[in-house]
Amino acid sequence: MMRLARVATGPDAAARGIARAARRRHPAGYDRGMDNFWVAAVWSLIPTIVVLGLLIFMLRGIVHMDRNERRTYAKVEAEERAKRGLPPKPPATSH
């Protein structure tokens, strides 16, 4: 025996069908409106801003480490030149 599907009739049957289909397609809490546009825009930019911050932090650390290493190397070199009785190294000229 075959069961027939219940068919809704009436003036608002189509509207109920559309609303029911919309509920199935979209998760709860999403109203498909512009109300949450700015919230979504901010949430989409946060990962980019975080990655940019990490990149800047890493590059800053690399530059500081290189500067400190060059300063220490110059100090050690000056001490070695003084031990050997050599004149101080002339300052480097930038081109």
C-alpha cells in the first residue's frame, strides 16, 4: 500500500514551504540579512591582522638580533685589533 504525501493547500502554503526550505538550507542564527555585515567583515579581517602582527614581530626580532650581532662582532674585532697593536678599524662609509 502506497502512502501519499500530505499536500498543503491555502493562500500561505507557498510561503510556509519557502520558509521551511530556507530553514533547511541555512544554519540556525543566520538571517541572511545585512544586520551582521560589519560583524562578518571584522571577523574576516582579524586573521589577516593577527598574521601581519606576527610577521612584524618576527621581522623586528630578526633586525634587532642582526644589529646586536654586528655590534658584538665589531666590539670583539676592536678588542682583537687592540691586543695585536693594530690601529682601530676605520669607520665604514655608506655608498
